[in-house]
Amino acid sequence: MSEAAVRLGAAGELFLSGVLDYRTGPALRKQGQDLIKASAAPAVILDCSEVQKSSSVGLSLLLAFMRDAKVAGKIVSVQSLPDDMREIAQVSGLTELLDQHQ
């Protein structure tokens, strides 16, 4: 299994990668929150193209990062949502919320 990570790109992208689950979620939550606060970009793009696998924790991270961006006054969008995260969003009734930000 791949180590999970979150990193900030030059244009405000927040790149999530690896396996998002209960083991990796808490550290990623704190790191992502700090990166969003530190970013000078007017928008945050939550890029999930490098996520290998996700439980509901990954979806929870996205929602938390969306809240962080809103609090910081930044426009937020979600990019490259993996199938497993999309399926969890559908079951949870959150697809519409995420689609607004794609």
C-alpha cells in the first residue's frame, strides 16, 4: 500500500495521494488544513488524481478541506474524483455537493 500524502501546488492545488483511510486521515486533515491556511492563492483545487484507494475518510477529508477553503475566503473545486469516492458520495447523498465544485 502506498503512503498517503497531501501537498500544495504552485497554483493552489491541494494534491491528495495514496490510500485515504482511518490510519492516514487524521494526519492528512491537519496537514491539509495548514496548507490551505498558508496558501496565498485565491482558490483551492482539491486534486484526487493520485488517490489509489479511499474509504469514507477520504470523502470526509474533502468536505473538511472544502470548509477550510470557505472559511479562508477561497473558491474551491474538486478534480479527478476516483470511482470509490464517487460511489461513497452517491450512497451518502453528497454527489450533488461535490459536483457543484467540479
